[in-house]
Amino acid sequence: MSAPAISASHLARSFGTTHALVDVSLDVEAGTVCALLGRNGAGKTTTVRILTTLLRANAGHARVAGFDVTEQAPQVRTRIGVTGQTATMDELLTGAENLETIGRFCHLGAANSRRRAAALLEQFDLTAAARQLVKNYSGGMRRRLDLAASLIHDPEVLFLDEPTTGLDPVSRAEMWTSIRTLVAGGTTVLLTTQYLDEADRLADTIVVVDRGLVVAEGTPEQLKASIGRAFIRVTLPEADPATLEKVRRLLGEEAEVSGRSVSAPAPHGLTTLEEVVGQLREQGVTVHEVGLEHPSLDEVFSTVTDHSGHPNVPATSTAGKA
Amino acid sequence: MSEMTVHTQGQLRNGLLDAYTATRRFLIRGTRQLDVVLGSVLIPVIFVVLFGYVFGSSIRIPGGNYRSYLMPGLFAMSILFSSNNVAVAVATDMSEGVVDRFRTLPIARSAIVIGRSLSSFVLGIPVLAVMILCGLAVGWRPEDGLGNAILALLLFELFGFAIGWLGVLVGLVAGGAQAADVIISIPTFLLGFISSVFVDPALMPAWLRVIAYWNPVSAVVTAGRQLFGNTIGPAPAGVWSLDHPIATTLGLALIIIVVVAPICVRLYSHSER
Ligand SMILES: Nc1ncnc2c1ncn2[C@@H]1O[C@H](COP(=O)(O)OP(=O)(O)OP(=O)(O)O)[C@@H](O)[C@H]1O
Ligand SMILES: [Mg+2]
């Protein structure tokens, strides 16, 4: 096996008293996509900034494309492309001028830079806007230009910090297609995202970070399987303690009450559901709803990042839990 | 050994290319900010009118003509004030995402700041040209031959290059465009006015007079007046910098460049790491 394209071990970074990263390790095989998933402030951008030589880690070390990010930053820089969370294009230059400048900084030469710039503008559907100043670009156009800029020197490893945040559904789908095309061409991609479906669709491996720690990692399937049993949920018309207790005993030892519903693992799926419905009827319990629930990546996410009494991190809408 | 040489040669070549690319980028930016360019021309032009005619009519310089005395002062003043634009531009750059993009590219560490300083130098040339035209229009003339006039302009440009580096320095440490503006405006304003740019310091109160005589801007202006063969005004006794204004200007500019440029490169490559 070849060495991983990205390999980070025990990265830590603090800003004053804020511990942005406590202990983050990850490996990304060459030619694969890894999604870094986490809530706001989890430490995704900090991780990306360390791996892209923008920020020094306080502890731990990392290698990208075979080179150490602190000791061999220049070598790393010639091999990576970076699209940060915030726009990095010069507003007073046209799209073409921006790309050409970056090509020259990558030492492609004037003519070659112009050629690459034109090709990328074409690829990202920006040819019509090539001669417009970036300050007149829409958000989606800026995002695409930023991505184009990070591809100008055909990087081995591409870092994308929230590449689809702020894009409309069509642009998002186009961005996914672009990323898939790149990966098919052999590029390694590390992307961060707050969208679980994005991670699920794009990534070969997912690393879930929370408050500066890796709390789960694996393929989307592995993550789902890790808490992967189906659940049965019985919801009552109202939260009557006596009835809730009756249902809880009926559902077995692992049953949990929350609000007016009781849930428990359903190891045999539909069979369990049928049994439970039968028993409920026998005991004369009136129910509002009974159903079987399969874990989604959303639930994996909220399970691994759920801190009861966590004060300051609001759940994202996709990760919201009843 | 020879491999090592090839390596450093390649590095030097890339470094020069990077500095060129950066300069080019800032020059393109400069041409898109015509309001800034216009502003840096307009203020000195207003000074020409204000001091040449409004206040100037009541200012007497012993042994000469006031406008001949004033114009070299205004050349220096316009150069001094141009540092403001550099500082604001650098501070703006540093607070925008563009810097992050540059830092992830394989660019020589010094390229961006060198590009910034070179481009501000180039953009300063038309401003000085406009000032010269203004001077000619109000009757100012170089009175000591073309050769010395060219030397005077070169000296002013060197001074401008050095001042540009101070602007870069302020832009790097200010932490914001507005802060940079304030930090650089106050000293340039004080240095510009408490000097021999507008009036003969001999007329100032004693304590102010000492500052005005030793103010390096006075030396720069005096060097210009000398080379242009313009009115210099009565020379004070025992002020070395005014007795040797050209040497002082040269020395000062070189010291600023040699000290400040490396500091800027270091500050730029170590910021936010
Ligand atoms: N330069 C900095 N100075 C101080 N604190 C910082 C700095 N950069 C990040 N932090 C803090 O570190 C923590 C992690 O930030 P980071 O930007 O890595 O989060 P993130 O996962 O990218 O969040 P988001 O989804 O909002 O982009 C946050 O608490 C943030 O406030
Ligand atoms: Mg972030």
C-alpha cells in the first residue's frame, strides 16, 4: 500500500483559552474523498488550515502528499489546492486576471497560466464573466472561481472548506459533479461540510469532529452500522406516566422514555413491531403512533456529538433530535 | 554542491518572478482604484493653490521667491502623503482572504511585500509628474540645469521608495485599514508641517524651530531645493543634516530600506501562523 495522501496525528491547537483542536488524527488514502463533519466551531477549519500550512499546530504533526506541513511547507504548497471557507479572490481583478495571477505564482509561466485560466473558466461555466471584475460576481460564481483557482496547477491533494455552503441546489449538484470528476482523475480530496447527505454521497470516509476531538470515523456504512440497530418507537396520545411506564416495561430493559414516546431496539425489525403491536392491543393501550426507525447518518451525527447539557453549541437543523 | 547551486538559482529565479507577478497584480489593482490615485494627486495640487497663492502671498522667504521655495517642499509632501495609500492597501489586503490564498501558494516569502512596495513606487511616478506640471504652471523652474534636476527627481523617488516601505510596515502592524490610516496620517502630518516645507523655521518658536531644523523631511526638501537651484532660505548654524542635505537624504532612505524591508518580510511571513 502507498502512504496516505494526508496523514495527521494528534493535532492540537489553541487560541488563547479556546481549545480549537484537542486531538485530531486522520488518514486519507490517495485518490479518495474524506469528509470532515462537525458542528459550528468543531474545529474543521482549524484542521484544514493546519494541513494547508496556514496555521501551526501546537502539538502533533501532519504530512500531506508525503511532506511535513511545518518542516516542508514549500513542498506541500506546490502539491495542494485550497478552497477556503471565505472567498480569496481579488475583487478588483477580473476572473481571468485572478486565475492568471495564481498560475504565475505557481510558476506555470505567462502563456501557460493564461491557457489554464481560460480552460478552467470554461470548465466552471465562467467564460462569459471572465472579463468582469470579481466584485460584480454572485456568491455562486465566486465559489466556482475559488475552486477553479485551487485547481490551476493540477494539485495532488485538494482541500475544500465547506465547498457548497451558500450554493443553490443546482450549483451544489454541479459542485458535487466537479468533485467526483476530480477524484476520478486521481485527486485526493479532503472536504468539510455541515451537510450529512453531502458527506454520505461524496465521501469514501467520514471523520466526525466535535469540540476539537475525533468522535467517530469510518465509511458512511460503517458509521451507520456502529449504532445501526433499528428502533421501535411507540408514541402515546399524551404523556401519562402510568401508561408510559406500562409501555416501557413491555418494551424490555433497554427501553427509554422521552416525552410522550417510548423507544427500544428492535433487533428483529418487523417481527418485533408485530409482536409489540399485538401486546399493546392485548393490554388495551391506546397509541398515537407505532413505528420502526432506521438510523440515518443524521442520527449517527447527533449520537456521537450529543453532549447532554452542552450549553453553547446549537444543533444544526439537519442534526436536530426530537 | 553544484546541485545546491542549481537549487538556489532556481529559487532566485522564482523569487524574482514572484515579485514581478505580485507587482503586476498590485499595479492592475491600482489602475482600478482611480479614486485613490485621483485623491493622492488632488491634495498636493490643492496645496499648490492654497500655499502658492492664498497663504503664500503673506509668506516672505529672505533672499528669494516663495513659489520657488515651496514647490520642492510640496514634491516631498506629496511623496510623504502617498505612504498613506500603501499602508491602507496593505492593511486591507491583510484583513481579506486574498492573503490566505497567497500563503497556500508556493510563493517566495518576500514577493508580496516587495510587489506592494514596487507597485506603490511605480504608481507614485505619475503623481510626481502632475506635481511638476503644476509647479511649471505656477512659475516654478529648475534653475540649475537638467542634470541636477534629474538627480533631484531620482533623490525624491528614492525617498518615496523608502517611505513606501514605512507604509508597508504600518499596514502590516496596524490590524485594519482605518487603524493604518490613523497611525500613518498623524506622523506624516506632523513631519510635513513642522519642517521647512512651507515656511522658514527661523520664524517658529525656539522649541519648534529645533524640531523643524532636525526633521529629516527638512533635509529632503533642502536637498531638492539645492539640486533644483531653488530658493533655500537662510541656513541655520550647526545643523548637520541641513549642511549635508543630499547625504542625509541618501543615508536616511538607505537605512529605512535596509532596516524596514526585512522586518516587513518577516512580519508578513510570520503573521497568523
Ligand atoms: N484565529 C482564531 N482566534 C481565536 N479563536 C479561533 C480562531 N480560529 C478559530 N477559533 C476558535 O476555534 C474553534 C474552532 O473553530 P473552527 O473555525 O475550526 O470551527 P469550524 O468547525 O470550522 O466551524 P464552522 O462550521 O463554523 O466553520 C472555535 O471556537 C473558534 O472560535
Ligand atoms: Mg469552518
